[in-house]
Amino acid sequence: MVSQKVTIKNPSGLHARPASILAQAAGKCKSNVIIVNGSKQIQAKSILNIMAAAIKCGTEIEVQCTGETEAEDLKSIVELIESGLGE
């Protein structure tokens, strides 16, 4: 397992459009992608789970990847989040 902390930069947080972009990107990953927000663990491949977590702008989350391509998947998901997810 590899993980990295990242801060949500999108002004609306991880709501409909950003959650959709993130879930689509995570869906292309071969590894299991989990978002940790406080004590919650969210499956990043599910847009509904991401939206239900109501993660706001400025929140620090941890992205965890486990699987055969975990390092590459972590890098791509973190870069996507840091880019603002299509602000």
C-alpha cells in the first residue's frame, strides 16, 4: 500500500462534477483506491460514496492505493486532485 495526503482545491469540494471526474479516473486504476477523510474510508471508484462524504474545499484527505499498479495510480489520482478537478 502507498498513500499520500492532499488538500482539496476545488471551490465546491468533491461534489457532482469533481466527484464524477475522480470516480472515472479511479475506475481506470488497476489498484484499489481509497480516500481517507478523518475516520471515514471512501471507495474512490464510487461517485455516490464520494458525494456522500461531502468533502469540502480546503479539507486534507489521504489517498491510499493497494494493488499491482499502486504507485502509478497514486501519482495520477493525486495529480488530478491537485489540478482542481476541472474547477
